[in-house]
Amino acid sequence: MTSQPIQPAFRERVAPATERKVELTIDGRKVAVPEGQTILDACRALAIDTPTLCYADNLTPVNACRVCVVELEGARTLVPACSRKCEPGAVVKTDSERVRLSRKLVLELLASSVDLSTTPSLDP
Ligand code: FES
């Protein structure tokens, strides 16, 4: 008995989604992450430090603080890295002037209503 080779289309259908990779570029560096991961996950895979406040690994992203925003080529607005899924061919900037200004504004607004002296790791 000879075995039939598995057709690529069938292999695609039965492969678990976690085995599929999505390739994107972050700050000029290419990275491939499992499908379904966020831009924050991809940043962490590249050891790019992306700030977060309302995100935790064991919580559903709520997009509340917007301190994790990054610039996504082709997107009109900055996108939250903690919840935005990686898209094939995406080009992301995590340290542009626009990103830095937005993060600074978020922290300034936060500092205007919350005493940040108890969080020494925050330095707006
Ligand atoms: S960490 Fe708060 S919106 Fe992403």
C-alpha cells in the first residue's frame, strides 16, 4: 500500500493556527510570530521595550491607557500594541516622534489626575 502525499491545501486546513507564522517588520527588524499574537508579543520577541499600564498576561486587553501605542504603516491612527493582532507584512514603528509624543501626553494626563509618586518606575 502506498501512501498518498498530503495536499498542501489540506495541510493548511488541518494545521493548528498556532503553528502558522505571521511575518512583520518592527523598527526595521523582521520577526515571525505565531498567528494570533499581538504586536506587543512581537515586540517582546525582539526585546523591544514597549510600555504598558492596563495590560496583564492574564487579562483580556481593555485598551484603557493607550500608553502602548505604536505606529502602524497605513493606519490613520496609532494602534494599541497590547491588543492589535500582528498582520502579515505589517510595518510597525515603536519609537517614532509621534509615538513618543502620544505616550508622553497619556502619562501627563494620567499624572494630572493620579498621584504618580507611588509608582517610581513611571517617569513622564
Ligand atoms: S497597555 Fe493599556 S492600552 Fe495597551
